[in-house]
Amino acid sequence: MRSAFPSLPITHGKAHNREYNPHTVDTILLDTGNVFLSLSGFLMLHTAYKDRRVLRGYNPLGTGLILLAIGLAMAFYAQQGYWASLALTLPNYAYWLVVGASILRNRLARRVGPLTTQVSQSAS
């Protein structure tokens, strides 16, 4: 196999005469970024726990797409064996599940009405 750049040798998976292990080299930035995302996920969950009003105003379609994207990323992490990244993504996924559940609850409450009102009216 000839190299397109004659001055650069073809290493066939070896970098600087050492074996190249993608799980230790390539995932350093991925895991570092996921540490920061994980911390932000915990902070967002804490804020939502303290004040439920922050869960208002989210777009249902956007929330669904974020849940889908994070779920697919987590599936990729599992397939590739990136277990640290998978674990570090869970807080953000949990936050967006809470947002999605809040959107569904608010939508159902608007359509059906408060459950206590229905029960009290049917009792009388």
C-alpha cells in the first residue's frame, strides 16, 4: 500500500513504534467532556428538585429529540465499551427524563383536568 504523502510512513495502527490502544487514547477527551456534562447534570437535577418551576417552557419536540440523541449516544458507548462515558452520561439523561415527564404531566393535566376535581365532582 502506497502512502499519498511519501514523507509520511504508513504505521498500520502503530503510533511512534508503540501499540495504539483506542480505549486509552481516544477516550481521554470524551471522558473529560463527559465529566463536565455529568457535573452539569447533577446541578440541573438539584435545581429542578429545589424549584419545579424551572421545568416549564421546554419544547416537547426538542426534549424528545434530546432524549433520543442522548439515548443513542449511550447505546454507542455501550457498544464500544466506553463504560465511564456511559456512566457519566446518566445524570444528563435523568434530567431530560424528568423534563419529559414534567411536560407529559402538564399536557395531560391540561387535557384531562386535575384529578382531584374529577373525583370530587363524581362523588357528589
